[in-house]
Amino acid sequence: MAYTRKTKRVFGRGKDQKNALMRSLARSLVLNEKIKTTEAKAKSLRPFIEKIITKSSSNSLSTVRNLNSIFYNDKKIVQKLTSEIGPKYKNRAGGYTRIIKLNNIGGRTEAIIEFV
């Protein structure tokens, strides 16, 4: 029997806890536009936040409802995504974030993830 290698990071958490972690990191990134975290968390956050930014580039009712379901009706986050961040990257075809590696502390590499 052939086994396939798993590609997703788990972070020693269950599915719900991992989703909560990604939402929390995405919320911090949207509010501050730059966060410092581990490299593994930054690499996992990148596809999550880029899908959200792609959705927020079209300011429609379905987009707002979708973002409300992701961020639990946090109006501050949804407003910033639909009015500032989404239109800013409307003409860009992906690649909205950059990861800058920092020093290695205790076996973990720190990184900064920020908007381009």
C-alpha cells in the first residue's frame, strides 16, 4: 500500500484550533499590515490570507457575507479589507504578501509576513 506524504502543517493542534490560529493571525495581519511569527506559521498563513484578499477585491454583498463568516462578524476587519486592502490589490494577480526570514531561536526560524 502506497502512502502519500501530508503537505499541511498541523502545529500540534486539531483542525478547529488550527483554523482559529489562522483566523487570529490573519486578523492581526490585516489590522497591523505586518506581523512577526514563526516561519512555518507565516508559510501556512500566506495562502489563507491571499484567498481572502482575492475575495475582498470585489466589493459585493456576497463578499461581505463571506468575510463576516470567516472573521465572526468583525466589522472593523471586514471594513478594512473591502475598503482599503481589496481595492489596493485589485489589479495585481496574486502575490500580496512577502515573508522575510529572521534569526533562528531554539530551533524555530522567526519571520515577518507583510503586505507587498
